[in-house]
Amino acid sequence: MYIKKILITIVIIGLVVAAFFANFVYKTVLKPNTKFNNETAYIFIPSKATYSDVRNQLIPLLDDIDSFDDLAEQKKYTTHIKAGKFAIKKDMSNNDIINSIRSKNMPIKVSFNNQESLEKLAGRIAVQIEADSTALLEAMKDQKFLEDNNFNEATALGMYLPNSYELFWNTSAESFRNRMLKEYNRFWNDSRKNKAKAINMSQNEVIALASIVYEESKQASEQPRIAGVYINRLKSGIPLQADPTLKFAAYKLPKYKNTVIKRVLNVHMEIDSPYNTYMYAGLPPGLIAMPDISAIDAVLNHEKHKYIYFAADAKRLGFHKFARTLAQHNVNAREYHRYLTSQGINR
């Protein structure tokens, strides 16, 4: 009888311990432990983050941070932090959360449009990935990288093709730059290289001209015709006389800092700069802005015609009138100048 009581007591204690253990396992490992209402919450874990850094992001998202701490310690997550963007879904358990933030780094879409300079590009990218603008700019301007890949500071912006790219949030500055080089090399396939060779231009020269074409017109349908005008001028040894290059040269001078040039004047044509295509024949030393892919392809697939001139069309803003003779061009140009004057645009 005495032994029986002992056995019953042992069984009861075992059941109590098992129940306690089961409750502990359920609470610590299996029980849903989120308190946000959205279907998914995201955390961004920086490189070299500590567990405390991760914990601070989790506290507003979890019902019971202490139970999470217990499991994180058991699973050795506290000493094996992974950087990146991670998703936590509503009603996830601690175990699911740890598995997610330990191994499921989410790719993100990194996008940029037609940035005017490496500095602005670095700033645009810095708000989308972990790397800051200073590190990005240093990577973009690294002299050895530029020399090894046939760029310099005047042409470096041309390596970055405006688009959306899938990257990880914790991508480093150097990794971002290297990925863009990979995309650039993919863009310059044999077909495009052969077309550049056919017009006797390097890839940097094509993009430099494309930047002018893009600044002249955002109309993709018109860009091949504008490109054809400039190709005709280059072949004939006629200066490009591209107004956007004058603006670019002017904006580099302290006098024009924080100003917007709406009308190109004779004074701008007197600026002594290699980007002044009224003063110097041929292409400028680099691009004046980041062109769309459409403008690059417009140069490579330029329209073959005999136009030498074009002027903005006052009756179809955003488009241009083209001319083969200077006399006809002057008529077109005067019409547009009258329009500018009527709108009070004098500089």
C-alpha cells in the first residue's frame, strides 16, 4: 500500500512537471506572440547589430518579450545576429520569429531615376539601403575602380542605369556599386556594342550624347530624331550647340548656385567650359545628367535624316521643330523666343 502511494505520488509529480514543461514549451516556443494589427511587420537589422538592438525593435511588436528572450538564448540567436530586412507575420510564435529573422533576409526594390550627379544618386540610394551616402559616394568615386572599368569622375554617372533593382537592404556601398557595374555590362550586350562601333563612339561617348538628348527632350518618340541631328553635326564637324550643356556649365559656377535657368542667353554662351558646346566642337568630356535607357537607345538607333537644327515648338510644348537650313531654323527659333517673352521668361 505504501509503495502504491509512492508510485501514485511520483506519477502525479511527473504529470505536474510534464504539464509545467508543456506549458513552458507552449508559451515560449509555440504560442502566438505578436501584438500588431497588420498582417506583417518588418524590422531592419543593421550590420554589426547586437541582440539588444534587435530586442529594441521587437519590444513594440511582441506581447511577451521575456519569453522571446528565453528562446533566443536557447537557440543561440543572441550571439548569431543576421543583418537585413525581415518579416514578422501576425500571430507568429517565438520559434517562427527567430527562424524568420535568422534566415529569411528579404530582398527589396531599390529604384532611382535620372539623378543629376553622383552626389544626388548617393543620397537617393542611401534612403533605401543600409549604406550611407558618404560611403556610397566614396565607392562611386574610387579611382582604382573607375580606372579598372574605363571610367573617370566625368563619366562615372553613366554606369548607373535608372531602373528598379532587387537587392538586400544590408547591401554595402561597394556591393551596390559592383551590382550596378554588372547591370551596366549586361546592358551593353554585343548588339549595342556593335551599334556604338558603327557610329564610331565609345560607350561613354554614347551615354554622354544620350544625356544631352534626354535633357533636350523627354519624349521617347522624338529622341531618335534629336540624336540624328547631333550625329549629323558630329559627322560634319559642326559644334553641337546644345543649350543643356550651357546650363550644366553655368550651374558649376558660384554665380548660378541655387538658381534655375529657364532661358539660355548669350551670356551663357561665353562661359569658358569644356561643356560649352557652342564654344568647343565635339562631345563634352562626360554626361551632363543621367539619361533614360530610351535616350541611350535613341543614340544607338538614331533616325537617319538631313536635319542640322531643331528648336522647341511653341505650339506643342515638349516637342521640337526640325530644320535643314539655318534660315528655317531662325524662323522656328524666333517663334519660340516670342513665346518665352510672352510668358515673361527672360532668363
